[in-house]
Amino acid sequence: MRTQVGIVGAGPAGLLLSHLLHLNGISSVVLEIRSRAHVEARVRAGVLEHNTVQLLRDTGLGERLGREGLRHEGVELRFGGAGHRIDFVELTGGRSITVYGQQEVVKDLIVAREAAGGTLLFEVSGVSVHDMDSDRPSVRFVDADGAVQKLECDVIAGCDGFHGVCRDAVPGGELTVLERVYPFAWLGILAKAAPSSEELIYTHHHRGFALHSMRSHEVTRNYLQVPPETDIAEWPDERIWSELRARMALAGGGFTLADGPLIEKGVTAMRSFVVTPMQYGRLFLAGDSAHIVPPTGAKGLNLAVADVRVLARALERFYATGSTEALERYSGDCLRRVWRVQHFSWWMTSMLHRSPDDDPFTHQLQLSQLRYVTSSRAGATTLAENYVGLPYD
């Protein structure tokens, strides 16, 4: 089997890359170890930056997004029993975010790739990457029918996530890993309940961080800060709702958190992770294969989109001119944004969460930062600009 670009992973990064390449006449094959039903149902990120929304619209993927996505013009920071709104539109010259689940983006991309005759191979196994340091790299795998296959290509895009095979295929010593593991986790729930606010609420509380988010007008997504070793079995539904209500309460009352049946719940560890460089020979890593950010800044999906935008443009130039200059710059071009996003995500996480070893001094520093962000136009603008997404270069 032969293609120009072999893409490992049918998450939003891999599918969007395949879509962008198709628009420029570049062939690709997408390989995915899970079933189509699994990747379409997998609930992950739900906040799309202004840049991400515009890119999806510009490439013909905006119809359902425009109809079903929830445009948000700000967020609320809640601390000391009071809420403070950060107005994105006013502070950033009209930019905003849109709440639209990652699984919905994946569904739209699969439909678009199938309509264009794209090759998407689900339920493959035994994936391995070979000859990355040559101009004829390949991917070997077993297809859904049990046949051993070899995909020969010019370039391989590793979009297979943190636990995928592509990054581990790079020879030892070629990549540097930089990471930080946080001493807390998020207990997240998805519930059949109408949102209790028109916008996201980020809460700093002495019992720990809480977040009220949503996926639609009928489904909410809520989070609680918990210890990383938390056993989800120790958190029955009513305990979760009680703790959310306690942390998110306003001092003067006036806020009611709507509850409902839980669709899912789980505990997610929090870490920052960056691998550098994001490429080796003809293998290019994108999205979670190359970096992880704590979810506080709502950046994971958006950073993956930024990666594949850079890679798609570099590949367009490579096939149009034969020049590898843009491909050689891929890692450096991506990492400038990666580190800006890492800093913003770390800053939001540090400002809003209580660490086990925090002392009163640290707590007062957090409150001082929150007061500054919510009272200073400069402070609020820093948060707003980064949250809606800095413009592409």
C-alpha cells in the first residue's frame, strides 16, 4: 500500500491533518487501533479557541459547528464567595470561544473524509513505524480482517496520543522529555442537566478547585479537584453534587447548581509534558504525542490543531516545490506556541488549585493574583488573550 502521508491516529489531529492535506491534493491514509464507534463517542475537550473555529469554518467544517456550537464571550472566576466576569470580546477585539465537544469535531471530520473518498482504517493492530530516517518510511500493521499490511509513504505523522507507538519508535537519546506532574487530579462528571450558567465558571475554594462547564443546552460537564490517588468508588453521585454545590456557592446565595443523572464520571491525572524536538527524520509528532497540558486552560485540542496546521502547510510546500525547509522548521515553529500554552495552562492551574503542601503565604499569593486579574484591565487582558487563543503567525 502506498500513500504520500501516513497518519497514525484518528483523533482530531490526525483527521484534521488528512482533511487539510486533501484540500491541497496530497494523499493520506489514517490508521486507528480503535473502532469508529469508539473514537466518535470518546468525550474529551469541549472548548474551541477562536482560531480553531475559524480554521474549521474556512475548510468547510463549520456547518454543524455553527448550528450546535455554543459561543461564549467570557468566563467567570469565582473566589471568596463572589463571581468576577472576564469579558473576552471586549478585551480581545471581538474574539471568543465556542463550546463544541471533541467527539463532535471527530464526527464532522470523519464524514468529510469519507465524502472525499479518504482512506480511514479502523481497528488495526500491531502498528509499528520503520525507516523514519530515510526518504521511504513505512508503517506496518494488521488490518481489521487480520491481514498483515505495509504502508509505504514519504512522511509519517504521529498523531496517536500520549500512549501511542510513534514517539516510542524514535531511537533513544534523540528526544528530550520535559514534564511536571501535579499533586492533584480532576474528578469529572458528564450529567444530563441544563447548564447553571451561560458561561464557564472557574472556582478557587479552600476545599479545592471546581469548574462548571457544559457540552450542550442539556448536558453539563463539572470537575472537582481531588487527590491523584482518588478511588472513584468513594465518590457516589450525591457526594459529588454536594461538594460541587459547596465549592461553587456564592456568599450571598443566588446560585443554584442544577443536577441530574450522570452519564459518566472518572478521575484524570494532571501533568505538563513536552518532547523536543517534535520530529525525527520523516516522522513528525503532533498533538498529545508531543505534548500534554493540564486541562485548566482548555488548550489540548486547540494546540493539536495548531500543530497540524503548521505541518499541513510545510507538507504543501514540500510537495509543491520539493523544498524541505518548512518541514525542517516544523518543531521549532510549533514549540514556540507549545511553550506559550504550557505557561498559560500552568499559570491558570497554579492560580486556581490548592496543593497539599500550600501554606497561608501561598494561599494569599493566589488570592492576590486573582484580585489583580479581576480588577486590572491588563491582568484580565492577559487571561482573555491566551484563553481565546493568540493569533496564528
